Amino acid sequence: MYKPFIITALLLGALSVLLGAFGAHGLKAYASEQILTTYETAVKYQFFHVFALALTGVLYKEYPVKWILLAGKLFIIGICFFSGSLYLLTLLSISGNDQFNWIGAITPIGGLLLTSAWVLLAVKIASYKR
């Protein structure tokens, strides 16, 4: 087990619940349906990848190689880039700052990092030799 990943996953999970509740109750009065959908996507992807990060922390006990640690780091950075950029876009949209729409270009980078983490886990676990 890799305790830092487990702890980070638990904290990001708690944050997902809080952000989801805020989106469901606090944002409706301020955001358009399109912005709410963007925000919900951020929360969903963060929450899904909390489980991936926790799993990575558990898998490290069975597969103690640096590549598993790299996958976990990619999950964390990917969550920050993917969900973080969508949260920021939501905040900027609500505040009327449309000049920072370029931040949306960060979202696919986060998606690539998340995808890379999944593939790295699969490849390294499949090729692991004791």
C-alpha cells in the first residue's frame, strides 16, 4: 500500500462530495445549464479518478515498482488539470470573465494524463514479473 495516494484519494473524495453539493445547490442561481454541465463533468471525473488513485495506492503493495507510483502521480496531476480547469472555467464564466476561455485548452491535457495513468497501470501490471 502507498499511504500518500490513499490519503490524497480520500481527501479528493471528500472534496468531490462538497463540490458536488455546492454545484447542486449553490450554483443553480448563478450558472447557465451549459456551465452547470461543465461543472458536473469536473466533479464526476474527479470522483471517478479518486477510486483509480486509491486503487493505485493499494496495487503498489502487490506491484512495488516506480511505474505504479508514476501512474498515481499522473492521476493526481490529471485530476488537477482536467477537473481544475473546468472548475476555473465555471468560476470565470459566472464572474463574467470570458477573456480566460483559453483555460479550456488545459482540460484535454488533463484527460491525456488520466488516460496515460490508466494505460501505464495496465501495461506495468500486465508485464510485472516477481
